[in-house]
Amino acid sequence: MVDFTATLPRKRMGAGVLLLDPVGRVLLVEPTYKPDWEIPGGAVEADESPRAAAVRELAEELALTTPVGRILVTDWVPPRDGRTEGLMLVFDGGTLTPQQIADIVVPEAELRGWAWCTPDEAAARLSPLLARRVTAAVLAKTDGTARYLENGVTI
């Protein structure tokens, strides 16, 4: 039997985590491999659930083992620049305690550092697409809903 799925391009899927400090600022990370900042997270690997990817990325990027809660945002991103379409999910990572904040360690090869950002500071550091996604995630967390986006725009 021929496996026709082997020739199909694999869709992109990413999982990020919204982490807040006690005053409501968003935790952003600064990658070494691109100019824009991001929320913690990354690509979902083959045979990995998005939630498992979010947990793994928190451990890899920040040395955090904080629980990952509900989905705040599902964002469909159209194909672009030789990339397939994809789904990007943002999970609720909750509000970090002072001890969790003190325990953060970033891998120097992957991240330059991290920072707490207000919405305006986050918008200045994130790509426009990710800024829209993070804004939607903060709103979803605040009002107890989930948001569906297409290319960062609430539908």
C-alpha cells in the first residue's frame, strides 16, 4: 500500500504560553536567532500534543515547570514565504510567583534574555502578528473566554 500522506507538506503548529507577573505584565523572551521578541513557546514536534509542546518549551526556555492551563487563543496563519499554513495556540501559564521568577534560567545559545512588558512595551518588541495574538490572549485571560483568530485578527 502506498502512503500518499508522506508527500504532503506538514502543517506548521506552534504552542506558546502567556505568563504574567503579579501586576499583569507579560513575560517576553528575546531569541538569539531573530530580531523580534516572543512569548515562551515554539514548534510542536511530530507526535507531540500542543500542550505537551508548551510544557516542554517552558522547561527548555525558562527552566520552569509551572502548570499549563487552558487555551486562550487559536490563531490560523495563512501560508507565506515558502511556509505552509499553520495553527498557533497560546495557553494560559498563569501568574508567576516571586520564587518562580527567581528560578528562571535562559539557555544562552537560544535566548539573549527575558523581560516583563506592559502592553505598549510588548507591542514595540513583538512582530505585529504576535502582538495581535498576545493582546487577544490577555483579553481572553481577563474575560475568561477563548479567542479564535485568523492571521492575528479576531473573527
